[in-house]
Amino acid sequence: EWIVTDGGKKVRCTVTGHEMPADLLVLKRYWSGKALKRARLEKRSIGYDFDKHRPLIVPHQKVTNMLFCTLTKKTLHRDPVEVENHLN
């Protein structure tokens, strides 16, 4: 997920394209941040067919970026791992 550039002075994330100094504190802060987590989630969700879980898992009516389980009445993130864990 990382490419070293500029003779080892910078690091570029292949998931988000974000480029930052090759400093361990900066990298740790980025690894634990929301931007990388959100990008990984979006990357996992691309190409996943949530419709195969219908009629149990349907799009949430009010929150468009979430899903809704009609059996347990729980709101779920659009994360394939979360949906699979919820169903198993």
C-alpha cells in the first residue's frame, strides 16, 4: 500500500494517493486516521453485490450510505465484512 518516493524522503499511499514525509510519527498518525480507514472501506465495497442479501439486508431509507437489516432492525455500514459477520 506504500510507495517510497523522492529518494526515500516521502511516502505515497497507493489507496488514497496521499503523499507525506517519511517520518514514523506522521505515518502512525495517518495509519490510525479516518481518511485511510474510509478509503479502505470504499475500496472493499467496490464491486460487492449487497443485493444478494435481499430481502434481509436492504438500503436504509433515511441514511443513504447505510444498510438496514429487516430481521434484527439494525443499521449496518456498507462494509462487506460487517454484512457477512452480521449474517453469520
